[in-house]
Amino acid sequence: MARLFFALDLPARVRRQLLRLQAPVPGARWQNDAQLHLTLLFLGRVTEQAVPEVCTAARDLPVARFDLEVRGLGCFGRPETPRNLWAGVQPTAPVVALNDALRQRLAPLGYELETRPFRPHITLARFRQRRGSVAPVLAEHDQDTFGPVSVDNFVLLESTQGPHGSVYTVVERFGLRN
Ligand code: 2AM
């Protein structure tokens, strides 16, 4: 079994800007450089035999390349007891369209896809026990911009557990239309 999800990776200069936010917040497990990404569609556990059909389904999507800006911060949960601190992207519409296109291709294969509305975000820190407040980080940085992203491809990533948290490995990279 492989734990798989589709994602956008981010240019080094954007990752560098995001990593500068790291501050000593109690309970925070900050994502490292190699862990920063934007999840497009989470599949969960997929058998090794099914990986080729997942890749086939994601090839040649009818979606054109687009430009984004990584901008703004938010959290899931209340700022005083967050689950997750994240950076946003603008505009969100092309990312939502890419999520839709992937869902249309993957749903017929029988994967149980997330039913909650898709909210594009880049997780910056996770909070194990919901004890650290991100209110000061939000107050200082929630209007910050972290740089442009020219999106001409996306990836299927496999997630495994390493000694320092999740390790993501590219299974396949998929181009978008010009
Ligand atoms: P998160 O960053 O909001 O936690 C690898 O775990 C990636 O898949 C992460 O970006 C994570 O989102 C996302 N993910 C994990 N479990 C998920 C689920 N059940 N539904 C949607 N996305 C999920």
C-alpha cells in the first residue's frame, strides 16, 4: 500500500520566504523545506497494483497552466487552539479547477475522495495537542506575500514516515497545457 496525494510543489524562493515565518510557538511542528506543498487531492492508501491507473488517470488533464501568488496566512481551528497554520494562494479558482479535474478523473476509479469543500492551503505548522496560539503570527503576518508561482505541472506524491515527520517522494510529474 502507498499513501498518495496530488500536490503542487513550490519554487525555492517561495519556500524560503515561508520558512522565515518559523517562530517558537509552543506545540508547533513546523514543516521543513522538503515538506512544503499545496495538496490538490488526497487519495490515501492505494495498492501498488493500482498506482499505474492513478497515473494514467491524471495524465493530459484539460487544464491550462496558470499563475498564482502565495499570500496571506490562516489556521484551521481557532487561533488560540489551532490544528494547522497555513499560507493561502490567490487566485484560488484555477487551483479549485485543477482539483475538480482530478476528481472527475479519479472518482470513477472508486477512490473515496474528500467530501468537504476544497480549501487550497500550504500547511506551515501542525499542532499536536492544540496548545500553541498562532494569534501573534497571524496578527503580524496575515497580509504578507510570499511570492509568485508559475504553475505548469503538478505531482503525485507518496507519503512515508521518517524520523523527522512525513517524507514525500515524487511518483510522477504531470504537465499542464500551454
Ligand atoms: P494538511 O496539510 O492540511 O494536513 C499529506 O498528508 C497531505 O495530504 C497534507 O497536505 C494533508 O493536508 C493532506 N491530507 C491528509 N489527510 C487528508 C484527508 N483525509 N483529506 C484531505 N487531505 C488530506
